[in-house]
Amino acid sequence: MSIPTKYLIRIKFEVEGVVERADVVGAIFGQTEGLFGPEFDLNELQKTWKIGRIEINLESRNDRTFGEVLIPTSTDFETTSLIAATVESVDRVGPCNAKFRLISIEDVRAEKIKQIKERAKEIAREWSKKVMSESSKILKDISESMGKSKITTYGKEKLPAGPAIDKSDTIILVEGRADVLNLLRAGIENVIGIEGTGIPQSIIELSKNKKIIAFLDGDRGGDLILKELMQVARVDKVVRAPAGREVEELTPLEIMECLGNATEVSSLQIKKEIPPNISPQLAEKVREIKPSLSSTLEAIILDENLNELVRVPVSELAKKLESEGLENAKYIVFDGIISQRIVELSEKKGISVIIGHRIGEITKKPSSIIITTLDNF
């Protein structure tokens, strides 16, 4: 019969000689007997089921013995502490000197409670998924045809959308058609899908007059779309599906919970992603000069050692690149749009990195030039 363990005493020991388990057990019981009266004697405590079977683990090497004593107790913490201190006082095993040292007193109940809590959470998640899955199937069956019939198209790109796009002051922006359908099933009609990698012009125009809530997948793709969206459109709030999940697979209840936790863009920090070929020194230099470029419509040309060669208005940048000189120019940092012409002139000039406010329509990008934006710094 095992005792209902509350605490587990762990004591390490070292003996100056080779001994066996029986020697260690004998030393513990022999040297602690009668120290604090019969109520604290280890034999009596075992008889009354206040301590369990004492386990000894040991090994011998180089004429010494090393090991651990494990003592389970069902007493209060004060008595357990006294037992630990008593065993720690043992200083000989057989004819050999020994040292016993307390390592820990583990609260077995706390660990058991932790395991129960974790299992309870696991059970709750499993059954919640089952219940939600069954209920979402019912909702899906009821609203499937209704949702499909309500989906419309919007703009010259014919983006998938709900019927309330024109009349609603707030638009929920999702990634694709499947996401639009799922929000329609949940009763949300002011929804529109980007449907592609680039941000459509219709979305940009909508953001000028309506409040935009971006509802994106909880994956890497959602991160990239959010980053691009923030550069070309005005977004008021951001909502993300749970990590690793997509908007199209959420239940109606999960959709409403996510929308209830929308984050204001003003408090949102988007992770900066410096292109891998940008050196740390250049990145630091760009961060240094970025504040002085903001809203100036100016350009700075740097040499290989990050020294400023020239600073000109953006309107004169192309002319400057066409002119003679600037043989040592390597980097351009400017508060303007990176155009195809700027790229072509930079290639002729031997520029290796162009960093602008925004990237325009680049139809031909030389492999020798890195093109990125100031937002990444």
C-alpha cells in the first residue's frame, strides 16, 4: 500500500568509500533514531504511513559512492522539513565518512494540480472544437445557399464582396473569396476580398472614404499583406485569425470574437524586415538620416563608405544621375517614389542600393540593385 504523498524529499549524498544500498538505509535509520522522540522516529513514521518507502539510488567510482535519497511524506511541511534536516545530519555510512545535502522538497500536490489543470484545458479544447464543429456545420448548412447568393463583385477588378459595401461606413477587408463567403455566413455583409498578392486600386480608393478593418489570416501571408496594405491604403483597425489559422476556417463565434479584439493601427507595431543583402552599417546609416528626410522630398547619395556625396531635391535626382561625376556613388536614400527611370539611371551609375519612400511600377529590375523602402528601417 502506498501513502498519499504530499511532499518528496530529495537528498544527495557522497561517501568516502564503496558502500551498498543496505549500508545507506542502515545509516539513515540508525543515526536518526531517537533524536526527537518516538513521534519523529523514521520507523514509527513508516508504521503510521506518514513517510513511504525510502528509495536509494547510488553508483560507485574511484573508491567513492555517490547517490540520491528519495523520501515521500504525507505529513505537514514543518514535519517534512524536520525529517529532511534529520537525514541531512547523517555523517557516516558504515566505516566511511559521508555528506548528505538537501536538494529540494517538492510539493507533489502542486505538480499534480498543474497536470490536472493542463489536462482540463486539453479536454476543454477538444470538446469545444467538437461542439463548435457540430454547431458550425448546422449554421453552414442553413446559410450556405444564402451566403452564396449574397456575394457580389466590386470595382473594375471585380473583387468578391458582400452587398453592403456601398451603404456601409465601415468595410471589413479580407484576403480572398472563401473568406468573404465565411463572413457572409456569419451575417457580416460589409466585407470585401483583396483576391491576389497586390492591393487593388479599388481597395485604395475605398480606404479614402470609409473606415477599413483588415481581417487577415494568422500566418506569414497575412503578415506580408498587412505590410503592403499599410504602405498604400489607410487602415483603421487590424484583426488577425489565431496563429496558424485562416479566416475562411473560423466559426461564426470565432469571427465575432476576433472582430471584438480589433487593434487600432495607431497602437500597432509592424515588424521591420530589412532585406538580407543590406549591411548592418548601411541599415544604421539609413536609420540615422531617415528623420532628416521625412516629408522633405529630398534625396541623399552616399559613397561606399557611407559618406554623403550630395543632397538634392527628388525632382532633380534623375538629372543628377545623368550628369558627370559621382563615380563613387553606391547608395541612394530618398523621400520619393522609386521609378523605372531612377532604377535605369542608377544601374548606369553603378548604384547598388536604392531606398525610397515607395516603390512605383518597376517592369525591369536589374539583379545588381537592391530596391526597398524606408518603412523597412
